[in-house]
Amino acid sequence: MSVANREISPRLGYGATLAIAALWMVPFIWMLVAAFNPESMGAGMASLVPRYIPTLANFAEAWSSADFPRYTLNTMIISFGILAVQLVTVTLAGYVFARIEFPGRTLCFYLFLLQLMLAPVVLMVPNLVMVAKLGLYDTLLGVMAPYFASAFGTFLMRQAFKVIPRELEDAALIDGANVWQRIGFIYLPLAKPSLIAFSIVSVTAHWNEFLWPLMVINSPDLRPLTVGLATFTRGAEGAQAWGVIAAGTLMVSAPLLIAFALFQRAFVNSFVSSGIK
């Protein structure tokens, strides 16, 4: 390959990446432009270039049309409640599979990972039946319970714990540290990048979860943001209030967008350090 071809190939790759990124950004640009558009409907709503004086009227109407503070609180309870329990379960399960020898450990681990091969929709009906039998239907705990264990998180923590030198644990054991102290003072600090990476994946996934909460929750005051936004959108579509819909969608997605913008470097570093590609 000539020098010229070697120089052109990376440029074509960068150009294709920029083109895909620009295409991917179109819905977000339209949402941002439409949210501040004072018209809220009409042919001008299709434009990606703002030709108006920005207004917050759409946000005020969306805020008054749905209980977004309640939806946000419910979503935070679900997302961070699941994460709090998951951090305990995946840490303990990861430690067991990485460090404790017992018959059939490898087989149990592979059976545990079968969860990753199942489409989530396959488990929804059995989970719904179990939630109803436990009396958790139409509760936030019912939305959270099926996610308290995570095969992905267990796999991630097992891999993180396996690369930690066993000599560190042996030294702590000689000093009289029990298993909880060894996990808390040796394994968790050294596995911090994996914990952060898993936390990002978990919170993002459950913040955007729609179908499962829709099946479990009936009470309007228990709806998360995704279900509340869908209900709000159906009402706004009847009046073709696209500006109001865009404003409501922007309010729902804003927390994750702001968090990513503020902690982008930490996000990327955590994924790189944990080995997630």
C-alpha cells in the first residue's frame, strides 16, 4: 500500500464516522429546536434551523400537563434502588466465583451466565406472575425485584477480582482480616473502575426501561419517567403539540445528558479501565 493510500484510508474512516454521528444527532437537534419553538405546531416544526425568538412556554405547558417531579422521583428510586442492591449481589457473587473453590464452580458460573443469552421479553411473563404472587404488583419494589441480580455485573466483577493478586488477600488473612474486610478493603478499592462502569450501565438501562414498568405499574402516581412520558405524549399528539412533546422529551432525557456531559471523562476512563469495549 502506498503512502498516499495509507493517508487516505484513515481520513475516509474519520469522514464516515462524522457522517454517522451527524445523522445520529439529527433527532436530538430537532428536539432541541422544536422545544424552544413558540409555534408548537405547523410546517415550521420540521425545520432543524431555528428562525424564531426562543421561548420556555413549551416547557411550562409540559411541566403543568404531567407530574414530571413525581415521575423523576419514581425513576430515581427504581434506578438507584436497583443499583444499591446489585452492587451487593454482584460483588459477593463475583468474589465467590473468582476466589472460593467448590465443586461445580465453573458449571454454576456458566449456568448463571445463561441469563445473558435470554432476551428480556422471554422472562417478562414469568417475572410478572412471580411479582403478582409475592404481592408486589403495582409497586416500585415489583419493578425493581427482577433486577436485583445481574449476570453481566457478576461476570464483570469476577473478571475484575481474578486479576487482583491473591497475595494481597493472603497478607490480609495473615493479619486477621475476615472475608468482609478483605472484600471491603482490598477487592472493592482495586475494582473501582469496574464498579463505576457497571453502575453507569445499570442506571442508564433502568432509567430508560419502559416495557417492564408499563406491565407492572397501574397507579399514575407510581409511573416512572418513560411511562409518564408515553402517557403525556399520547395526550399531546391529539392536539399535534409537537413543541410541547419535544419539551417533555427533553426534560426526561436531560438528567442523563447533563450527567454524561459533566462526567464524560470519568465515564470513558471507567470503561477503558474495566476492559469494556
